[in-house]
Amino acid sequence: MTGSATRPRRPGAGGSLSLLLGEAGNPDGSRAACDSGGPGRHAIAQYGPRRLWDEAEAACRW
């Protein structure tokens, strides 16, 4: 798996934060975003043919 991630920002008020994933070297490639609204509240969006969030989850489980 190749890709890049932005550095997570410090949690905002209520513990919210965002994480963006993208294919390294491919500005038109797949993207994924996770927005957290606090403990246990997450919204995931994936765009493009690669499911980058799914790949990241699988790598963490490995």
C-alpha cells in the first residue's frame, strides 16, 4: 500500500478531529476522510477506485 496522510490536528472542542488519506504522487487518485465528532462518533468518506480507509484499517489489524 502506498499513500500519504495528513498529520492529525489536535482535537478541537469536544474532541473532534479530521484525518485525510490520499495516494502519494497521484493528485487525481483515491482519497479517504475520517471526521470524528468525539468519542465513538466517526464519519468515513471514500472516493475513487481504491478504498484507502479499508486498506488502512486492514494494515492496522495485520
